[in-house]
Amino acid sequence: MKIMVAIKRVVDYAVKIRVKPDKSGVETKNVKMSMNPFCEIALEEALRVRESGLASEVVAVSIGPVQFTETLRTGLAMGADRAIHVEAPENIYPLTIAKILKALVDVEKPGLLFLGKQAIDNDQNQTGQMVAGLLKWPQGTFASKVVLDKEKQATVDREVDGGIETLCLDLPAVITTDLRLNQPRYATLPNIMKAKSKPIKKFTLQDLNVEIKSDLEVVEVTEPPKRKSGVILSSVDELIDKLKNEARVI
């Protein structure tokens, strides 16, 4: 079985986000970029499935400008067998990404598609569900545990508000990964060096017959208001008074 993993290049989680002066988006020039943490978890899980003998190949896929190939090199250094880069504008929306992934699935024919449950840059949490709908595949989202068997089935524990929900999925299927699924490995220096020479297959949107079209428009991006400093209160009565007369929440 072949596993496809979608990975995204985002501003590193440790970097303080800055809004562009024209408020058109987030500043990314001269900013450290890295693989989306949820995508790292998805790739790690795919590699573990391959190492268990239940998959023969892991293919990493990224969609965006040429800089996204750097993130694919990281995926190859972690252990992915092949990489595919689809050249596209950086800011495209989940439905378009889902259509591109569907087109790639039609070409590659994987038995399992892993994605991070969301990207930390926009937190939209939509692509996995959309691509499952387009493919008409079963889906297991927010996976905290994944168990595959030789009968072409996957058992997925997913985190929901009420606790843990367990699903049994027939393959092929789409699985999106949550933080508690695993701890991604670090790429070793020898593998980093090997990844530099591995070929990355290129596709364009025209090759996949996908048109970029969106009904959404970003009007303005602004920073959240600065949080006011806290106040130390001397009594419960004073707290109740402030909640009632100032915050007006009771």
C-alpha cells in the first residue's frame, strides 16, 4: 500500500507573528519557516506504518511556491520515499487545496491519505474533510491513535468534546492527525544530506486540470487587541462587584 502525506510550509511556531504594514496579511519575508507541526505528526505516522510492514511507500506532497520544496526536503530527510511539489500561489483556500489533492490521488492511487488536522497559520481545519468528501472516502479526523490491519481496515481513536470516539474505516481513507498521536522524529544529518539529492516531481495546476477560484476575499488582517494588565482584588465581594458592574457578565 502507498501512503500520501500532505505537508505545508508555515511560519515557525516559535516566531512572533507580525502583520504587514498594509494589513494585507502576515509578514513572511526574512522569517523562519518550517513544516506545520500537525503535518510533521502526519508524516511520522505514515513512516511508522511503513516501518511496520503495512505500507510499501510514503509520498510527501506540498502545494505552493518554489520555496515549499525546502519543506519537502525536510520530509524526505525524515524518511519519505518520494516527494511531489505542485506549483501554486501561496495563499489558496482549503477547497482548492482539496481539489488539487484529489487530482494527485487520482494520479498516485494511494491507499491512505494523511493530513495534519489544521495548519497553525490559519487554523482552518477544513482540507481533510473536503478532500474526503471529493474522493467519497471514509474519514477519521483529529486522530489520537491509528491502528491498521491486514484486512485493509483502519481503527482510529479521535478526540471529541465528550472524550474518545473510535471509528473503523475501510481503506482507502483520509485521516487527519492530532497532537497526541505521536512524537515526530528528528532528521539525522546523513538523511538530510541524502535528501538534497533526491528528485522532487513537479506538477502545475494545468497538469492536474485544477482552476484556482475562491468566493472568499481577505479584507484586512489585524493583530488582536493587547490584553489589559490584571488587577489584584482584596475580597470576593470586590470580585463580584467588578464582574457585575464593570464586566457585566453576571
